[in-house]
Amino acid sequence: MTRRRWFLPEIPDVLALLRAQVAVTIEGLDAFTRWADGDLAAAEVVRDAEHRGDRAKRELLNALRAAFVTPLEPEDVFALSRGVDWILDFARDLIAESEAMDCAPDAVITEMARFLGEAVRHIDQALVHLDRDGDAATEAADAAIKVERELERTYYAGMAALLEVENRSERIARRELYRRCARIGEMVIDVSERVVYAVVKES
């Protein structure tokens, strides 16, 4: 009698692939901070990271389609990957707008950029625990949101200070850049809250 052997398809580590995408995003945000702090050449590093982030996202989505089972629902993995992708996309777009308006970054954008890098590092830690320790994942996600609230305070202080800027063109340009940076912070909150939601669904 011949025995048949059944082989299950290989299970890709989608969380590891998601963390790889986040790692590229952190690299890009570090370069974004250097750009905001005056190293304008770092803009090219951000653009390169954005392209690599796109490739990392595609690799993750291809693995997700092929996966037999995943530690999280595919919808959650997709939403997390998309949110992380948008964070770096928006940083690239802010640089492009700064260049288009010929408005160099200032101390307010530098401080917000630093908060973004710190927040995404907390998101990375949340992903470390996401499939094994929901409480730790939630705590790290909450830490990312707390850092983003610091970004919001910097944003409002910067917007208030613009009232003292006499040059109308500069005031308008900086306001737009501040708003773009605040929008990146909103994406940080979206990703962090998606982590919390994923934990709730898995509990």
C-alpha cells in the first residue's frame, strides 16, 4: 500500500517582512531628520529609502498572497504595511514641496522629524510583540501615540510663532510644511491604533 505524503505550503514570516519595511522607514526618517537639520543632501537618501520601502511593501504583499496561514488577519497586515508606506511617502512629499517653494526646513520641522523617528521605533517594538504579547504590543503602540502628541504640541507652537513672521510668502510656505509634517504624525497614530485593533481582534 502506497502512503501519500501531504506537504503544506511554506509559511512566510509576514511580520518579519513588515518589520523589514519598518526598518527602511526608520532609515528614511533618520535621513529626513538630517535633512530638516540642514543636511539638504539627505533628501536623496529619503527618496532612495522611499523606493526601497515600496519594494519591501511589494515583497510583503506577495508573501501575504502566498501564505497559507498568517499570525494576523491579512487585512491588518495590509493596513499596517500601507500606513508605514504612507509615512515615508509623506516625508518625501514634504521635501519636494520645500524644494518647490524654496523654503528650507527650520527648527520646528527638525523637532517634529525627530519625534517621527522616535514614534516609528516604538511601532517597530510593537510589531516585535504583536503575535506573542498583546499587552507589550499595545504598550509600545501607546508610546508611539504619546510621542506623536509631543509632535502636535510642537506643531501648534510653531504655527503660533508664524504669526510673528512678517514675510507673507515665508509664513504661508512654512505653514504648509508644518501641516505636512503634522499629517505624517496622523499616519503614525493610524498605524499605532491599527496595532491595538489587531491585538483586540486576536484576544
